[in-house]
Amino acid sequence: MKLLEERIKKDGVVKEGNVLKVDSFLNHRMDIELFNEMGKEWKRLFEGTEINKILTIEASGIGIAAVAAQYFKVPVVFAKKSKSVNLDGSMYTAKVESFTHKNVSDVIVSKKFLGPEDKVLIIDDFLANGCALEGLMKILEEAGAKLQGIGIAIEKGFQDGGRRIREKGVKLESLAIIESMDASTGEIVFR
Amino acid sequence: MKLLEERIKKDGVVKEGNVLKVDSFLNHRMDIELFNEMGKEWKRLFEGTEINKILTIEASGIGIAAVAAQYFKVPVVFAKKSKSVNLDGSMYTAKVESFTHKNVSDVIVSKKFLGPEDKVLIIDDFLANGCALEGLMKILEEAGAKLQGIGIAIEKGFQDGGRRIREKGVKLESLAIIESMDASTGEIVFR
């Protein structure tokens, strides 16, 4: 998606350790007009696919998913990151390792809000090693819900999450895929 | 706001300890159509007030603020809850006690995204004891930004956060104010 690529070139900052900071428009300050364009683009990319729920993960996925959901006319469920353990069996849980925060958290979704009747589009801001997505996919599996596709804002194409998930036959649409980036020059190359 | 009050009566669950669960439409599964109506209502309530930024706090505020922001045509900044300390002075921080989670977290906003030029509307899902709001207000003060008003989805009128904030002269608009609620009968009375 040209608009997003241009915005990343303009406002994204490449840091050492394969970190791309896009906090000025994506995940701290949120450009809601851009989110609307992203929502429209996912709608176009998933045209004809039956979707009755969007699943995302706190915190940075929520704003993007909420705005995008308007084009699909479906509710959004966001998975919560928590240290709380599932004592009463009322929640689906998965362990997720964070690339940014270098820690492991439990990701939970209430069983009330996901079930075999659900045809789900997952939306998130970043895809790098794919751990968060695989956690959400595990939760969908547990719930008996159908994964209809995944919409990602920015995929780090040089990490292997995207390849691994596409190999499973999942329709994964990333609006911008970064082929390479260089912290010393600030250069970003898109696929 | 009648629509929100009716939804709370229909789908809200009163639990012991003054807990109101609205996770089926507000803060776990998000009803985006309802969020749009809430956004329109805040726009009406703050008509004529100059606002160039919305500030909210992760995680449950984000979806509501992102959808509401479309009616104000402004970006949203969400404060992050973090244990990270502000070593380099690049962030505004405040300590916030959570009523739900019974813990204290640091709330942080990057200095890049708030400054004296900002006329801010704070949006959040709940107001109970007001600690989260007071944390955000402290951050605005530190930033030299102007607080133009606060939009809350559900205020627990029987806790004193709302009174304390209104006494400071802040324009605080809660779309539903709960006067009392009873866990044994499930009854909810609105102001």
C-alpha cells in the first residue's frame, strides 16, 4: 500500500537491533485517517471472504482493528496480555513472546467471545517473528473458530514470521513489507 | 445517552465489589457501531470547543478513542502503562492506581506527542475513583497542554472521581452515570 510505505519512509525511524519506530502515526500517536485508508485496503483485499469478527491483540492492534472493523461491519475482540492464570477455564490462553519487550506474556480471550460460529480476520500492527500471530491462531483453533485471513500493517520481511504463516496456507495481507532496513543510513527498502 | 444506558441494562453484569462487567460490548468485545454513536454524542457535547488531539490510556480506551476521533478529525495519543522508568527524560510519566487490577503502574507519554500547542480531549471507558484521569491530567500539565474536556463512557457516580474532577472546573461528559447498582439483584440505576 503506497500511502503506508510513503508514510513509513517519511516518519519511520530505523534503530539498531532491527527496530522500526513508527510511534508518530501507528502505535503511540495514531493517525486515524491513515487507519481508515488501511481499513479500506484490507476490505478490498478480503473482498468475498466471509468475516464476522475481527481479532486483535492489545495494545497497538486495537485502534487499527477498531477503525478497520467499520468497513467489515463486524465487532472486534481484543486478546489481553495478562499475567492472570486461567483458573476457572473460562478463557482461551496462549503464551506469546514479544520481540519488542523481550518477555513472555499470557494472551487471553474470554470463551464467551469466540466460538465455532466465528469466521475471523486477525488484524495487527506488526509482524516480525510471528509469535503474537501464532498465539492468536492457537486461540482460534482452541475455540474452533475459522481463521479467514490476517491483515498486518507492517511486516518485517527479513524475519521469518510471514513465511512461516503463509506456508500454513493462511491468506496473509501485509500493507507494507520491509525487505531490508539500515539503522546507520536510515534506508528502508520495501518488497 | 439512552443507547448506552439501555445497552448497559441489557448486557452489563453487576458483580460483588462494585464491579460492572461490560466486556461483551465495551472493553473486550467492542461494538464498533455503538462506539460510533458515542463518538457522535461527544462531538455534540463538545461542539464549539477547540480540540486538536485526543488522549486516552491503554488498553480499553484505545478503541473508543480511535473511533470517536473520526468525528473530531484529530489524531489520538494513547498513554502506555509500563514498568519502564523514564531514564532519558523523553517521556512524561505519572503513577496510576488501577481500581480493577488493584495495582500501581507508570503511565507514560512520549514528549514528542504532547506539547503547549495541544488542546486536548481525554477519552476513556470508565471513571470510578478518577486515578487514571488524574494521571493523564498531570501529564497534560507537565506538557503544558490545555485540557479542553473529558469524555467518559461509563461513570460510577457512587465513587468520587467524577465529583473531584468537576470541582476542578473541568468539563466532564459521561455518557452514562451509574447512581447505584446491586450485585444481588443485578439492578442498575442511572443518574
